[in-house]
Amino acid sequence: MLPAICWAQPETLESRAERTGYEETSRYEDVLGFLNDMARRSGLVRVETFGRTQEGRALPLLILADPPVASPREAAAAGKPVVLFMANIHGGEVEGKEAVQRIARRIAFGDLRALLDRVIVLIAPIYNADGNERIDAANRTAQNGPIGGVGRRENAQGLDLNRDYVKLEAPETRALVRLFARWDPHLTVDLHTTNGSYHGYHLTYSIPLNPNIDPGLLAFHREKMIPAIAKTMLERHRFRTYYYGNFAGPAENRSWRAFDHRPRIGQNYVGFRNRLTILSEAYSYLDFRRRIEVTAALVEEILLFSAARAAEIRQLTRRADEDAVRRGQGPPAPVGIEFEMRPLAEPVEILVGDVVRRKNPRSGRDMTAMVEDKVTPVRMLDYGTFAATRTIPAARAYLFRPESGMRPALEKLIAHGLAVEELTEPCVTDVETFLVGEVRRAARPFQGHHEVRLSGQYRRARMEFPEGTILVRAAQPLSALAFYLLEPESDDGLAAWNFLDSYLEAGRVYPIFRVVEDLKTSSRVVER
């Protein structure tokens, strides 16, 4: 349980949003108090911490299980899918934080308790706790409440935590990836709020979008999970939902476009870990109470679906891991290295919404409010998928020498949970080298980095590697993530994020070497 704090406990367990008539969102101490009070009242509830923020705040994790579990080992032994809900990754997007408190209360004390017969539920309700505490009525002013203000998007370092999954520069991100490794949730749900187009949906959602992700997982998302949840959201709750996107182009030729295929984004990153994931986007122009309601409804339906498909979900994720290892042991298969957004085969009807302006009575600023019953279906192309425009053969393994300049790369691989080895004797083997031809650096910084793209040529060579050389084999569950991190031409790898800058000059050989044949050598696991 988290350290006791001073918190005024009402007769019934309520969130700050509920206590204030949805004029305010929960502060950090409100969330801790709510969780601790639940744990005191119910033996099915456990609260632990999974890390600390940049400013030192403990990150709470709520564990709901029947029978109770106190560790990942106990959760694995229970034979149930583990479902993780995380909220408030952006401190101004607050309805997920409120919705998970509501759902947790129903699971522990109300009508959803039976779900724990089939699933184990983890909740990280206030992931960007530092950003949450910067509540100000001047943040996200166009959003339709809460009128008392919200936090800011970034963490205390000024980092967008939903762009940090590859570079792992925030303590919050490193803590979350450790949580992924320890608890190994079969499904992760990341709760957000939109900040864009005026559409006609109460909530939109995204699933993994990179075609390098396990095809069985991608098919399950698009063919089974999302259609079932969208159906019950409309029929049971009367909420309109669709895949996340924004409008693009002129009104007479408008299209609907998804967002980003790279693992720097959470729902793609989790997919690269061979696990199911949904990113939820409550519509920011819906009023605050309704945004909480639609988010809570989505959480409920995801849990009901997961409970009904519990065995299938466990089998699916286990098979994804096994298939990744099998692919790493077989003939090199083509893997995407460049990508483009593609439309669905036929145009679809996308709901265009209407809004009005309303005054925030506390700040005096204009807010933008959805007109819920005024939507117009417009037929347009939906650019909702990505496809590889260029592929290269997958490597059987990667090698790089134990040099000080490669230490950051090694540390990132270990932090991501990849299986990393080091040679215990010298090795001579055939490899593919990459001769750097051009280094293109972004003129503007993003997240404190000038992103890099490389072009060049691959060449075959027979090379000797000394004892201590780092070896990353493709025959492991996270092989697709290893490919994305280590390839020189990757659009979201270690080179792209400047971790290899000292090696990146035209005419130099990229410092990571591709092994394309079966490698037989003596090695040992690098301790974490």
C-alpha cells in the first residue's frame, strides 16, 4: 500500500470529479487516497508502486484479482489474462484517470466483480503524475471542461511520454517498460483525449499499425476485438465509436487519416512486444462527465470481451512469442524498413461533427462543445493502415564490439528487455556491413533530439569479433523490436535517436553488423 496521506473520506467512495460535480479533476493525492481507501475496504485490492516520476512521486499500480495476487509470479500461475489500463500519460487528458477509478470501484464492490473470475486487472491511473499536478485553467482551453483546469501534456522533463517508448529517457517510461517485463500484461489499454478534428464520434481508438508486428495479433485486433467492442459500445451504451484519425484535405476531397506506425508510440510499441493493445481517445469537445462515461464504457466492454475470450487471448500471445522465435531460427524473411499510409479498399462513411462555443465560467475563456445529436455521414477514403514500401531480409543476429561508444546502445537493449549475450571467445563469421552514404539530420529538434535518417549500401564481409562482443539473436520473442532498434535505416531506431552519432559519417561503416547465417559460437547472457 502507498504511504498514508491526509484525505477527507466521504461516506461513499468518490473521486474528486464526482465530489465536485465534474468541475474538477483528481489531483495526485486524491488518486492515492481513492486507491488506498479501496485497499482498506476490500481484500481483492492491492496497491503497489512501479516506479517514480522525474520529481520523485511514487507511481501507483492497482491490482484487482480474485483470489488476490501479490506478485507477477502469482498472476502467471492463476492462468488468467492480465489486462493493464493506464491513464493520464498526457497530464491534460484526464477522463481516463477518472474512468478507471469508477471501474475499479465497480469491480471491487459492485456489478463487475465477477470479471475477476476470468481476468486479472492492473490499473496505472496517473502515469504522468508530475504533468497532472500542473493543473491550470490555461491548459487545453478549447477542451469542454473540466472548468477547474487540467494538467499539462509533458512530464517534468518536458518530454511527451507517448513519444518516449524507443529512447526511454523518462523515468516514467523506464518504469513502465519494467512493468511490462514483470507483469507481462496480455492486453494494455492506454486512455487519452483527442485534440483535433471536429468529428461525430464520442470516442475513437487505435490499434497497432506497423505491418512488422505479428500478423496474428493484427488480425485479432481488426477482425475480432475491435468490431465486437464497437458493436457493444453502440448497442449497450449508445456511444458512437470508430478508428482514431483526423480529417485531411479540402472539404470536396476530404479523407480520414490514422496516426503513425512507429514504436515510439505506445500502441505500436506494445504490439512489438507481441501483446494486444488499444489506444482510446475520448472526444475532447464532449463534456467532461460524458467523456468519463464513454471512457468507462470502453473499459468495461474491453474487460467483458477479455473475460469472454480469456483462453484465446492467452493462446494468441503465447503463439506470437513462439512464432517470433521460430522466424528467427528459419530462413531470413522479408521485413519492412520503409512504410506508407494506405487507404482501405473502399471509401467509408465518416461522421462529421458540429460544435458550438461555450464560456468557461471560471476562466472566462471559450470552450468548444460538441453538438451530440448533429452529425453528418460523409463518404471518404479512410487511410487507416500502413504497408511496407521496401523490405530487407531479416538478420539472424546482430553483433557489435564492446566499445565505450556502444554503451548507450547496450543499455537501451537491456532496458527494453531484449535477450543480450556477449561472446566468451573470439569469433570469425560472415556478416553484412552497412556503408553509410548519407546522414540526414532533422533541422528542428524533437524531444530534445535531431532525428537521423541514413542511406547507404550493404556489403558482405568475413570479420573477426573479439571476446566480449555483444550478440543479439533474432530467435527471441522481441525479435521485431530488435530489428527496429538496430537496423541502420530504421525510422525509429537507436541511430534515429542519436545514440550512435559518433559513428555516423558518410564513408564510415555502421557499428552494428548483421549476421545472416546460423551463428555457432560460445557466449553468455549479459546480466541485467
